[in-house]
Amino acid sequence: MTEFKRIPPQQAHTLREQGAVVVDIREPQAFAASHITGAKHLDNHSLHDFIANADLDAPLIVACYHGNSSQSAAAYLVAQGFSEVYSLDGGFELWRTTFPKETSGESAE
């Protein structure tokens, strides 16, 4: 794969069950409040270490709020040598409505 692919939550769910890594690029507070179960938070501070320690051939799913910013991040990760990168269409918001039981984080209530 020389470019990333946009995928819906259902396909991302299947890939995640098969071992794909999920990274969330939203703000730390949003990630702490709720995120896809098992996702890793990725920001400018953690990016270098993540790339240095990652399996570049493992499937990688990038999530943001609504699926827009994740496309830029996915393209960047492809340029860094990741071979199988996906951008989550609809982002975390669509994931949360599609798979509400597969989110983690603090309880705001």
C-alpha cells in the first residue's frame, strides 16, 4: 500500500480484532475522556517514539474526531514507512455511535 485507505468503523473493527494498531490523534483531554478500546494516543510529543518502536508492516488505523485530520496523519505515517495505514471514516464520533461498548476512558457522569 503506497497510500492510506479510508475505511468505515465496521471494517476498522474487523481489522482491530485481527491485530491492527489503533492510534488516536485527538487532544489529550478528549482521548482521556473516551477513546476506542486499546487505542494509543499519538501527538507531536509521542510521535517520534511511536514510529521508532512500531512494526511498520502492521496494519495501522488512525482516528480523529470526525475523520478529517486522520487523513493527513495517515498520509504522514505512510510517508514515514508504514505499509498498511487506514483513516477511520467518521472518526471517533461515528465509532462511538456504531460500537458504544468498545470505548474506554473516564466516566464523565
